[in-house]
Amino acid sequence: FMYWHKPSSSYIREHKWEAPTGNEKEKFSQWLEIAMKGHTSPLEETTFRYFRASAGDGASWIDRDLPWFRKNGKPSVFMVKPKESHGVHCRFGMRGIIAEAHWDGSRNMVAMIGGLRRWILSHPSNCVHQYMYPKAHPSGRHSSVDWSNWDKEQFPDFEHNMINEVILQAGDFLYVPTDWIHYIVSLGINYQCNCRSGITLDYRNLVNQCRG
């Protein structure tokens, strides 16, 4: 799936743009049933769902279960600037779910709670090899390359892309600096929680130059 914001109606008409994913509200039990079926079913018969539960300020379960992400806590490696927290997001993936390559505009700390998730990360200087969508595109922070099925003729310079790779498992923490490009693959049913706290501008010029 790919993050996006809804563009103007004129943009949709001019570029014949269609949203790459949709949003639905459902209970966790509904998602889990779909994920369990998808764990063993043929891919062409699988319904893919990515479940997200978010909590804003003052959620009691954050202080109880995820004390690293307390907005009123002291600055730490997990929350560099607690008062600039954007809330906690817990994300549940299933087999075959991929978050396409993109960067975030703030620093991100990820806590892996269960299962396995493959992260491929790339320094912002590599965005020149990643054919990023222009800023005006609804998915303007994304690479236009399908990293799972690289088209060498259409994107020849992608071969120069340098990456770091890690598989997160329960108990692991990952720090993703502002503007670092990342591509995420769910290896079976898995879940993580993450929180963003403030930004750094060390690499902003690099990614801006890649946005067209």
C-alpha cells in the first residue's frame, strides 16, 4: 500500500489518478479473521488488510503498556522531544502486506511487539536513484519504483540504490531518522507500535531535490 492525500478534482481528471488504497473502519477481531485466512490461502484468493489503531494524548494504556512513548515523560532515545509527539500508532500486518518506499517528515521510533517485519532503509542521498514522485503528486513522498518487481528498462538508475536491511522481531526497537526512505514487508501476522517526536532538517535539502 501507499500513503496518499486526496488531490483536487482537476488533478484527478487531468492525471486520471485513482487512490491506491482505501480506508475502512472495522473491529480488530474482523481484521484478525481475515489475516488468519490470508496466512494460508493462495495469494490470488487473499483479501489484504492493514489494520491501524491510533491513540492521541492522554490515553491511559500508553502510560501503562508503552511507557517509552509518554508525551509527558522525560526526553529519551525513544522520545527525543516528547512535547512534539504526534500520538502513538499501532500497526498490524499480515502476509503479503507491503508499505511502499517512502520517507516521513519527522523522526520515528518503532517498537516491534510481535511477529516479524522486514525493513529496508535507504539514506536520503540515495533518493536520486529512486525516481521519487514530484511534490504535487498525492503520494509525493514515495518512490515510483515497485521495489518488489523492479522494471530495469523504465528505472535503470535504481541499480545504484544503496540500502540497509533488518528483520525486526518482538522486543526490537528501530530508530528511523527524519527523511530516511524505508520499505516494509510483513512476514506473516505481526504488530508494531510507533511514535514520532519532532523533526531534524539534516537531510531535507536532499529529499527536496528529488521531488521535482
